Amino acid sequence: MLKMWRNKRAITPVLSNVLLMVIAVAGMSIAITATYVITGNLRDNMGERFIVEDVWFTTGTISIYLRNTGKTAMHIAGVYVNYTAESFTQLSLEPLEHGWSNVTYSWTANTVYHIKIATSRGTQVADYYRSPS
Amino acid sequence: MQTIIGRHRSLRQNRQGLSNIIVVVLSLVIIVVIVSNVILWSYQMNQLDWEKMQESMTISSVTRVTRSSWYVTQSEYAVNLGSRTNGSYLYTQVVDSNYEGFRESAPPRSLDINGTFSIDVTIYPLAYIQSVEIQLRYKVDDTGEKWYLKAYNWASLTYSDIGFNNTAGHTPSAGWNYYAVNLTSQWSSYVQSNGKILVKVHDQQPDPTRTNVDIDFLGVRAVINGALFTFQNKGSRTAHLVSLWVNNSTEHKRYDIDVVVNSGETFSYQRVDTQLPNGQYTVKVVTERGNTDIYTEG
């Protein structure tokens, strides 16, 4: 035991090798995780598609029916009416799912509104809609 | 051999160079994985967009449907009074020149037959049926007495015409005659939950003449308030229709649908639960790829 403690030159290379291995494994793990995260985000951004099936003007509300036609889940992050953010009911859709999101808005009859829907990844769908007379 | 051993020895001595190579190779692997992943996914999404562009779906027509098709008997009529003279029940399934003949019994000279009919409740669920109609096409050689249509009332367990729009019977003329009755709002008493309905044809009362009756057609049908949509796929891709909208100024109604239309084909799609609004309305169909077509009426 004493002999081993005295012969420090033998322990140093072992320790250094182990340390280097740990550093190398940690580095590769970080690199692989980063690769996974980067490609995953890119895939999600590229795979996001949705359409507006219907827009229905009811008293004090504009109801928007959305369908996720993409290959990734989506979350509505903002609805803009005439370039102004409005409050709306939260909506998250898995691929092929569909549902209503109600925007609280006091619209006036027979008026054209620019409505833009933006997802949390930044995908946007915008169009003009005329309110009923 | 000496060259290889020499190279190996120098490689072992020059460890800094070896680690550089490993780092470069691993970095290259990571970059290749990222790039290939992105390119492959981009290719897939481009294909998705390309397919969407190639899709072309149109709504050719939208019509109101108020009646189901005719349901005819699938078994021989039971002759309670009188006799069968010629033909079979198969001849009463279509309006044509073929008929099934019956003759009144020997005194008291009467005819009483009944048949079993069945409305397909998988196509026309009872919840969407508004009434039921019975139609008879027949010919007699004695126009002096009335003929009656009745149905079996599953509540009172007897043949009846209570609630029919016509309970006075039908006086035939020479040649073929049509006699139709509507069961009005009382129809549910005459139709079992599986759509079964028993229909009876009988004469007015015993009379001096022994009448021959030829029945060309006897059928029942449901009165509904549905819609028939005709979709035409003008694109080069098979279209999967997933959503149907019927909108007017006061209401936007959405229906989940699952209709596949081949490229170049036209498909008729009937719904008994879809009521078309009066006045102006818009019908919209949405495909799984996200294309939409609109049909406006009124």
C-alpha cells in the first residue's frame, strides 16, 4: 500500500486517462444532445402547417376554426385583428386535430378585418375577412 | 511491412495529430447528421406542399333530400283472405309491367294480404326520420269498392290507420292506380326500432263481385330532411374530405366527414342529419391536406 502511494508517477497517467475519457464522453453527449435539439427544432419549424377552416362573427366575438395540417403539434401564441393583438382562448392542436379559438373583439357590421394567427414557433396565417351586414 | 510498422509507430508517437483527426471526424459526423436530417425533412414537407397544390376538389351540387329510396318486401305476402293467382312478391318491387295477382276469396268475397318491409336504419336512423310513406300501384277488374292501406301498430298490437293522412281508402279507376298514404307524426308507432314495418292491403267489405287485384308495386319510404352533396375531384391526387360546413348568416354548422374521392371521380354523399338552411347559404368542404372549396346557394 505504501509502495503504491509512493509511486505517484504510475497513478497520474491512469487518472489523466480517466479524466480525458470522462471529458470526451461528456463532450460527445453535449454535442449529440445539441444536434438532437437543433434538428428537432428545425424539423418542428419546417413541419408546422395550419389552415383557417372558418371565421364566424358573433356578438362581441370572432370565432376562428383552425385545423393542424402539419406534422407537428402547434400552439396558437397570438391573434391579431387589424395588426393589434387581441385576447383569445388558448388552443393547442396535435397533427390532424382541429378546434375553435374565440377572439374577444367588438366588430362592426360590413367591415373588412385583417386577421392574423401566429403560432409559438412563428408560423403565421393571415387573411382579410368581411363581417356580416 | 516495415513501412506499415513505421507509420504505426509514428502515429502512436504523434498523439496530438490522432486526436485532431478524431475531433474532425466526429464533427463531420455531427454535421452530416444535422444536414441530412434537415434535408430529408425539408424534402418531406416540400412533398406535402406539392401534393396540396396538386389537389383540386370541387362541390358540384348541393340538393335537399326529402325522401329515402323505396323499401320493398323481401318475402312473399301473407294472404289472410283470398288467394294468389299469379306472379310473386318479386314483381311488386319495381314499377313495371310485371305484377303479382290476387283474387278475393269465395263468399264473403274479400281480400286481405300483408307484407313485411324494412327501412334501413343504418342509413336513415330513426332519430332523423320525420314520417313514413306507403305507396301502392295496383289494378282491379271491379272499380266498385274502395281499397285500404294499413300498418301494424306496435303499441296497440293491431293493424291500424290511425294518424294516417288518408283513412278514407282509395276508389280505383280502370287501369293502373296509385294510392299513397303518409303516416304523419304517428309514424313511430308503426315502425320498430330496427326499421321493420308491416303493411296490410285489404278491400272495403264483402261485396257481390269476386275482384281480381294486380299489384305492380308496394313500398315504404322515410320522409327525411337531409342533403345530398356531389363532390368532384379534378386533381391528380386522391382527396380525403374531413370537414363539411353549412353556413348562413346566423349559423355556422360543422360536420366531421370521412370521404375519399379518387382522382377524376365524382362522389355523391348523402347526410340525413344535415339540414340546408332556407335562403342564402354556403357549403364548404375541407380536405385533409388543407384545401377548401365553397358552394353558394340562394
